Amino acid sequence: MILSCGEALIDMVPLNIPGRGDGFLPCLGGSPYNTAIAIGRLGVPVRFLSRLSTDFFGEALVNGLVQNKVGIDLIRRTDQNSTLAFVKLEKGKEPQYVFYTEGAADRSFSPEDLPKELPAEIKCVLFGSIALTMEPSASTIESLIVREARRDSNSALVISLDPNVRPFMIGDQKAYVRRFENWVRYATIAKISEVDFDFIYPGLGLEKSLEKVLSLGPRMALTTLGAKGAMALLRKEDGKVLRVSAPVVDLPVVDTIGAGDTFHGAFLSWLELRGKMSQSALASLTEAELYDALYFANRAASLVCSRQGAEPPTLKEVESLK
């Protein structure tokens, strides 16, 4: 089982209303939320950990999880408002966001919302995105990751980070990078997009950025490259580094909302479905297995890009796409 931890919000996506002009369509979203949905749709057991509102947006978010077979028993409910994220889409560019988070439920995720111990069936915890740029949610999630990373080797979890950087949410780039590198040190997998690297290590270049991340201690550093596919560096037990790339599938692109989240969820789902969700199994992945995992995740991401909004595919849809 996989645990997704972080924000859940409402994406206000641009919509042209005939006779009325431009408006916004409310869609369920948030990077860890989208990732949980992606995992659930692929048939992999998953739970969500956060604080969510009891307002009508919060009800919709919880219902969305339930409908996609995501466990909700670790969610704390509160009468605080739900976070809103207004999205601007321009052809050929990354989506731009404006967030309304002050006093919101998911931003207020606090230490008392954490379970004293995670359910025994959880093998992987994923975290990241804007929840790590706001307090108290950032420190709360960080404390959970540090706690779980300090387990002994017999009960060690796979911890997967996707920072999903939103620069306008970050006031001090250098302070953010210091904190980011600390998260990486506790992670087993660090999934970072090419666009994220432009902000985190400007001017360093993709290859050196990936190598720097891997040098901080995770077992795997992987990056998404948009239409160019994805690449991963895997540090084997003998210290050698396995480098693997895989392409996307050429489908018409409607928008890229949720593409990185779907990739992350699909990659972790492949590991779980193939019985590879452990520290030792990751270290033992072959070049062919790592390629298959990347290509599986790319197919899922390609499908979500062919749809409007974050609508991850099912396992049947991914497997039927060659």
C-alpha cells in the first residue's frame, strides 16, 4: 500500500462559456491528491493523509478519493475553507497558478493530525508540492518523513519526493534549496522535473543536477522531460549508477495539468504491482525493469495530457497503449 501526503485543493481551470466569455471550471486537484487518484485508478491500494475542509469543496475532494478507491481514514476534517488554485493555460507553456491558501484546511495540517504510527501495510510514503512551501503543513510533513526514514532496515519504507516547484510560492530560493536537499537526504526516490531543476539548480544543467541529487543519498533520482520522456539514475549496491531513459507516447496534447503527478503515481504503482516496492528490490532493478517502469509511467502521463484537466487513466487504458 502507498500513502500520499500533502495538499488537496480546487483547481479553477479556464473555460470559455458560450455567450458569456471566459470563466473557470472547478476541478479536484493538488499534486499529492492527483497522485493518489492516479494510483487508485491503476488498481493499487492507496491512502491519503491530510487535513480537509467540511465545506462543499472539501466534500467533493473526499468523494473524489472514495470514488477512486483511495482510503480516507487518515484524513482530519475541519471547518476551515478549502484551498483554491486559479490556473492560466498557454499553448506550449507550463501551467501558471495563483493560490488562495490563507487559513485553509490543508495548509493548516499540524502535528496533532499525524497518526502516532502508520498502518503496517503501508510500504511507501510520497510527499511534495506546495504543502512543503507553507507552514505548518511543511514542518508537519517533514517531521513525518524524518520519523519514518529513521526506521530500522527491517521495516524501512520507500519514501518518494516530488517537489513540484511553484516559484511564486517561494520567497527565498536559497533557503528553499537547503530545505529541499534535506528532504532528498531522507528520500529513497527523488522525482524532479526538468522545469523544477531550472529553479532549484539554475544553470547547472540536467545531467549534473540529477547527479547532484543522487549524491545526496537517495537510491534513485528521476526526471520528467516533457515531450522528451523521462530519465532515471539508480545507485546499485556496489555503487555503480544505472542510467535509463524512456520515451513518451505521441498523443495529441490538450493540456499538461496532472502529468507529473500521474507519472509519479504510475511509476510507484509499477513498483507495487511488480513486487518491487522495497529498499532492496529497488537496488536490484535491472536496466530492462527500470525502462519498463519509466515507460509505463510515461504512457500514463501521455494519456492524461490527451485530456482536459487531471484525469489519470486506468490500468487497462495504460496497458492497451503501446
